[in-house]
Amino acid sequence: MEQCGFLGYIRILRGQTRFKSDRFCMANNPPIISVQFCSHNRVAACDFLSTEPQLKGIVTRLYSSHGYYLQMNPDGAMDGTRDENSSFSQFNVIPVGLRIVAIQGAKTGLYLAMNSEGRLYTSEHFTPECKFKESVFENYYVTYSSMLYRQTQSGRSWYIGINRDGQVMKGNRVKKNKGAAHFLPKVIEVALYKEPSLHELASETLLPPKTPKESGSPSLKNGRKEAPKADAS
């Protein structure tokens, strides 16, 4: 499967280029590929043009410099996998502001979020904790930092990160110049998305906490309760 280059990916997110190949449906009268939010399935609508606002994003895998693909398991637990064909490592990266993105599991329909303790969790709703700043590092890897939380005194950003064992890390322990924070988007396709509806954090607290399967990582479902730790063996 042909993939667009990384620089092309950056231009797409900024709306500065249009691909002309049939692969990306960017002819003069393009069919629209859209994604249903809070759903597991993408819907291709090639026979009509949608009148709803559309955001141009990508379906991609996020490959860590430590050799793992970021993965969102069926129960919402986050970890890294070396299986490049895992369907649970596919994400919708949706621009929701200038260099601000939402990261949604393509299979689960859940949004990746970071809570006030720096822990990653998954949410059924798009909230302010689901917004991440996307930055290109000097080595052309990409970093994703929380738009809502950072170090109080130093102002240092909190980043999504995977350690050398393939476990997600607390954002306040990830430094942008370290490999744990560096991801290379491996673009699968370009897509158009409906703009997600922003929910207030208060509405999230009304939901009962859901704990993911035992994974040994600090990844949490709904971010309200510490996940159980895996056996050291």
C-alpha cells in the first residue's frame, strides 16, 4: 500500500497542499471519505458531498523511536506493540486547532487523553484532556504534548511516551528530547472527519470508572483509578 511521505503529511494537516492521485481522492470532484465519531467503522461516502464541516486528517500508526507502535487495546488499555499489522495500532489523528490534534483509536472509537496526574487514559467523549499539541522535533520525529497540563514551576510540557519495555509512561516523566517521546507517523490514508463535539470534564466524572485489563502500564480508562500492576515476573 502506497503511503504519503512525512512532509506531505505535515502539509496535509496544515491545509497547504492537495494530493492529485486517485489514492487520496483529491481530483477536481473528489469523493469524500469520512469517519464516524464514537463508532468503530469509517464510512466512505463517494456518491455525494457532505455539507457538514469537515476536518482533513489522517489514519496512521504512531511508531516510537524505541521500536514499538502505540496501541489502544479493545478494553481501552494503552501499550506498545512490535506487530506492525495490529489493527489496534491504527489511529485517527484529527486536527482540532492550529497544530492541535485529537487522537482516536480507529478500532475502538475511544479518544486518547491525559489527566492531571500525567496518566494516559481513554475516553468515550472528546474533552479538553483529549487535546494534544503536535510538534515536529529536529530529527523529524513528532511529539504529542498535553494542551491542558504541564509542570507548574518550570512550565515543561507533558508528553505521550513509550519506554523501552513497550509501556506507556506518565506524561510528566517524559522529556521531549528523549526517545520515549518521539513518534514517526506511518500514514495509511488521508481522510475527512466530522468535527468532534467538545464535552466538559465535569460530564466525564459522572461516568462510573472503568479499569483496563492488567497491563503494568499507567494507562487508565477514564483516568480515575490507578491500573493494577503486572507481576514482576
